[in-house]
Amino acid sequence: MTQTVDNDSCTLCNACQSICPQGAIKENDETDGFWIDPTLCNDCVDQPTRLCAEFCQANAVAPLQPKKGRCKSTLLPAAIPDIFLNDKTNPFASSIVIWESCNILAQRSAAAWHPDEEGKWCYQRSVNRGRGSLQFRLLEDPTAEILAPLSASGTEKIFADFDIRAACIHLILAAHTTTLNKPWEETFVINDQHFEQYLGLDKRRDLTKLEKLTLIKSLVYQCCQLLVALEWPRQGQVPAFSVPEHPVWHLIDTHYYWEADAADQNHLIGLSFTIRAGSWAKHFLNKQDYRRHRAFYQYGTLPKSLLTEVMSNWQQHEGAVRLLLWLLFKLRLGGEHRMTVRTLLKIAYGEDRLTEATTVRGAHKRLLKTFEGDLEAIYYYGLQPIFDPETYPPEIQPLWMRANQIPDSADDALDFWTRDANHHLSLTDAAPRDKWQRLLNGRLCGFELSAEWQQTIKKTPAKRRQKPKSSSQHLVDMLSSSRIKSARQEQNLSQRALADRIGKSQSWVRDVENGRFGINAKDQSLLRTALNLPLALKAKT
């Protein structure tokens, strides 16, 4: 229960403000007296007594009784959404500054923080093969008039207080900047009701209004604690530039909305934040200079489902959440990106935990189980991993992936288990003893993206096809889904048997026969060979 100050009884001795360990007691700018920020007051849970009430000789500090009823008021501005107007996706700034800031907020203490020459916490990232660099530091207080970086001595607790859900707030702010013409000069106002709609907090009945406001304010302030400095080399026609240290997000103002109850006690019912993007936006989100080839305009597509996924799974599958946030930027150019399992493990769990798994006996079993569970969470979210058949074969793939190949039909399932019993690799076989070592050298070919994530792929203009110089032979007929299915049935092959022949999964064959996606030239050739179909050619010209 938070505290409140009765200014009629207060003698303005300042004893309560000086003794508050949370800094929750503040001076009232409009009238003489003090007020207690309920989003900061923790009722002195770490102390045997409430310090403000104990040191107040006028007994002006008392518990604030909880507000009864719903927090609806005409004092609050209308929460009209400015982004996610289609309730699915929205453009967002996707430059490397936003990407690295998202990684920092998601990885927290797992990021490579170290003290710099000034004794401040610092995180550095080289770009363009060392020709440029980004340097991040943390602010002590984003609301202070003088912005001071956080000292590295005795501040380890700051990373424990960091919340991975702040990455969602960061992406929402990045989406808002795309609605502005000059985001490095223009501000935008976003209130707690907007955040509740975007993050799905408006459906949480287990949280009080004050708990929601406290959470939202904490997440916004964490985003505004990031400082960045850039040294960028020349790229194409865009000249090199240097940007001094500045906040990624400037917190211009925090406005509190109060409402008095029947007992004339004020209750906090809303918050609004005035935000402005940092100077980085002048170089990476500049439409005018982009047309003149003097700056960049880098943006992507943010699925709203990603925000709700993070908010629902940030505790159970933190590794999966980190991977999804990283893949949001990684897969901008398409889902077929080869990536090593070792890289995914570093992103999901950090370098220290990966080192522990490779050096401490038995630690790799826990990490392996966690990683396969996180991959399953990503799969059910809508991103299906594509395993490299050479380095990530079926015998070391997760059990849930092989179990998903069991047909739904009872007859097909019986046929599947009959073949599985006579197969050299059975579904019920134990994993090989060297699975962990083989997994570290494994690779994923990419991910099959869901409909919303397919919109995140950057559309590149199609290149004009040039006529071949030589009169070579070309395929004239493409295999249709019905032709593949009929050819497979003529040879009495099951989907699993055909998948084994061409090195694919049964689900891939099923989707091809259902016409869910097209087939490239390489897979066309594999299917023709496996099904003994003639290769149709057109004559030389």
C-alpha cells in the first residue's frame, strides 16, 4: 500500500523527502507541499517500518487507501491508436542503433558490458568490419537536467532490475517515429492506455491499475536510459559522419493524471510520456536527405503478434523471446539465412552460459533441453526452423520436430509407425551420445515464416532477366502439386519415404502436395529424380 501526504498538516520540514530510499516523495510545483509518486513508493518493504511516517513529526504521512471501482475518467485523453491501425503490422525504424538497443534490453546482463576509461558501464559494437563503431552507456536518471552516465562501481543491481519486456516498449517507440516527418526534431505523446492496447495489458484482470502504471513507467524509463555514440564510415554516396553521445530516446516529460475519491484522496489513474527520438534518426530515418543520398531511411515491419508473444512468454521461454527479437531484424531480407546453432545459443543464453555448458560436466544437458524447448516455442509461434540435412540431421533434431511428422489420419499413422519400426532411425530411439558436440557444429538454413512475418521481408525490385548468350536448354514445364502426388502414389511411396529420398521433412512434402508454396529449380530436379519423371526440355534455338 502506497503512502500519501496530507498537505494541510504538513509543516514542510522536508524530513520525509530526505529519508525516502526510493526518492518517491517530491515537491509539488503548483502548491506548497509534497506528493508521493505511487509508481516509486514500495511501502518500505525492505525496512521494518515506513520511514516517511516514522520521521514525520506532524503525522502528515498516512497510507493511501486503494481506489475502488474502475479507473475511467474524462480527465484522461482518448486513447486513439496511432500505430497498428490494421491490428496486425506497422512500419518501424530498423537501423542498427535500434537493433543493438533491442539486443541490449533483451539480453540485459548477458550483453558484453565492461567499464570504460571513465569508470562507466559501456557496451561497444563494431560495424562495417571495424571501420565504424557504436558505443552504448546507461543513464543514471533519464529525467535529470544533466544527463550523467551510470558508474560501473556498485551498480550491478541495475541489470537485475532490467526487464526484457522493455524491448517491446522500445519497438513501439521505433514504430511511432515512422509516423513523423522529422523524428529527431518532432515529439510524440503516448499514454498508458496506448501501451495497454499494444501489449495486451488491457486484458489482464489480475493486475490493478496502479500495478499496470508502475510497470509501464518502469519499462519506458529503462528504454530512455540508453545512451549511444556513433562513428560511421562512408557507405556508397552517403558521407561518413560522427554523432556524439546522446539518448536513444529523449524523455521530455512525464504527465500524471489524478482523480479524487469521495474521501478527497488523490489516486493516480493515468500516465502520458512525451518522447523524441535521438540524433541517430537524422542519419538513419531521414526521408529528405535519403533522396539526396546524404542519409539512410531504414525501416522494417513490426508484427503486433510479436509484442503479445513476448508479454506472454518472457518468463517461461526467455531464450525464445530473445531469439524472436533478434530474428525480427535478422530476417528482414528473407527467411533463408544460414545461421549456426552456436550463434543462436549465444543470442538466447549469453556467452557465459554457453561456456559453462561446454566446460562444466552435465551443464550441457540442461542447456540442450532448454534450447529445444525454446525452438518448439518459436515453432508454435509461427516460425518453423529449417534444419540443415548435413550438419543437423534427423537423429539430433528435437523429438517434437520428428513427432510432428506423424500423420493425422489413423491409416497413415499406422503406416508411419510400421515403417518407423523397420527403419534404421526410429522415432523412439535414444539420442546419440555425441549429440551436444554435433549440435554445436550444426546449422539452420533459415525459417519458414508465417503470413505476418512474410510482410517483414524487405521487398527488392525484380531484376530484368537477360536472355542467355548461348542457346542452352531450359525447362518448360514445372511440376504441379497434383502431378507430384499422383506420381508418388503410382510408385506406392508414402510422404515419409519420398521425404527421405530427397532429404526433406514429411511436412515439407505434405505442404508441396497441398500447394501451399512453390518449388525452386533445385527441388524440382530432386523430385523428378526421386519420382522417375522425365526432364522436359525445350529444343535449342
